[in-house]
Amino acid sequence: VLIAALIGLLGALGSVVFQAAIAGAARAFGALAAALGAWGSAEPLAPPIVLAAGGVALLVLERLFPGHALGYGFPRFLEMVHLEGGRVKRRWMIVKTLGAAISLGAGASVGREGPIAQIGGSIGSFVAQLLRLESRLKLLVACGAAAGIATTFNAPIGSVMFAQEIVLQGKVELAHFSLIVISTATAVIASRALGGAETVFQARVFELRSYQEIGTYAVMGLLLGVLAAGYVRFFHATLERVGRLQLGTAPKLIGGLVVVGIIGTFLPQNLSDGYPTINDALAGKLATSAMVVLAIAKIFTSSLSLACGAPGGVFGPIFFIGAMSGGAFRSVSAWFFPDLTGPR
């Protein structure tokens, strides 16, 4: 129990460092964008140039940590957990922090959830190996991953489910579940003490005015299920297509990020994880057509960002795509069935 609490505390500290690194990278690349904006003729080219600069920084990081800095690392993380006894590499605490911070700070269309789960998992693995708890490696990795996710979103219940369902692949044991809860609770308490209790997404109070509204939620669920299946297929097809290109690592990475930057010139809300845009949708500040376009753009740019080698996660883009799609569906449903449609 004490070790689980310790991992939760260290996971919270790791999350604080990670978020500070993202903010620092965003300021650095923001200064570059501002400098380009001051030079009038270069202002429209600012997003592609900034993302190209981010690609160069990632290549330098890859040179320092060969084979660990680039790419969508979560499948490799799960391999370490389930096929290599839970031995997550210690260097990932540094590499994933810097790599994802550069990606998000420059504007790559990736998420922060996968990297913080890997950072927290590497912390849990390090503590377990330090204390020679070989039989508990997998469980303590899950404790660390849950702590990282919980402090990123200020969402303890969701992070417990994430660790149980994704990291441990749904293998439920009461003792395991209890320790993950303890780790997560400790992480959230420490995180709230350090940074406050504000959540990432400011959702409005939910109201169910009529049980007949459940029908529109069911239809939306069916449509989003189809969209999710299509996104998964498109994502893997993009990974395969980019992987088959007869180009080196640098041209793939910088070329892909430049394309993302070009799209970001016209749709700046699509850059980085897009959390402020999700809150705009929740507040009703986005038009239906804008949400449809942003959802389609995020499907393409997130797949391309990760396929070309930018480090980051896929969960953030999924939140963005789901929020935009749900907001667009709500607008259409309210047009046709105003009395059967729930709140944003």
C-alpha cells in the first residue's frame, strides 16, 4: 500500500514536470511564430516553419536516444508490460517527457495521454525494480500509468478504468484494483495540492429533461461507433502507407509535420491537442460546419503526425474528434427533434 502511494506521489510529480515541459516548449515555439509574424511576408508560413523546427528538434532528441524518441510509443509500452515482464525503460521518463513536449509545443496533432501513461509506467517500473519486487512489476506499472493519467485530467475514476482496462488488459483482481485506486487517489491529492482542482474540460451541468432523449443518444452512439471503426482503419492504413515510403526518417518526419502545419494555417484550432477548442464546443461557441471540418481535419492530421514519427498519443485526438462529432450531431438533432435532444 505504501509503495502504491509512493508511486502515486512520484507520478503526480512526473505529470507536473511533463506539463511544465509542454508549457515551456509552447512558449519557445510561440516566440518563433511571433518572430515570423513580425516579418509580414512569412506570417502565413509560420505554422509549417514552426512544425518543421519541431521536427528538427525531435531528430536531435532521436540522435541522443536512438530508437526511443520518435513514433507512437504506446504499443511498444504494452509490449514491455505484457511480453517483457513489465520492465519499462527508465530513460522513457526523460525521453517521453521531452519528445511529447516538443511535439505538442510545436503544434503536432497528437495527444498527451499516451506519453504521460508511459512516463508514469516507467516510474512504477523503476520503483518496482529498485525494491526488487519482480512479481509486482506489471501491477506497479499500471499504478504509475493511472497516476499519470489521473493528474493530467484531474479524473481519478477514469484513470483507474484506463489502467485496469488498457494497461492490465481487463484482468481484474481485487488486490490489484485496490492498489491502483490508492495510487491514483494519492496522485490526485498531491496534484490538487500543487496545482488546484480545476478539470481540463469544463462541461456544463447535465440535465435529462425527458427519457425520450435517450433515443438520440443511442443514434449518436451508433454513428460514433461507425466513425471510430473508420478512424482506426484510416489510422493504421496511414501508418502502413507512410512506412512503405522510400524515404529516410528525417524527410518523413519533417515532410509530414509541414503538411500538418499547412492545414494548421487554415485551421489553427487543429494544432496540438486542441483542448481549448473542445471547451469552446462545450460552451456552444462553434458552428456546426466548423465542428464537422475540424473533426475531419483531426482524423487526417493526427494519423499523419503519428505516422510520420512525431511522439505523442492518440487519445487526445480521439477526444477532439468525438467532441466535434458529438457537437455537430447535437446541432443537427436539435434542428429536427428539438424536444428530444439533450444539452451540449
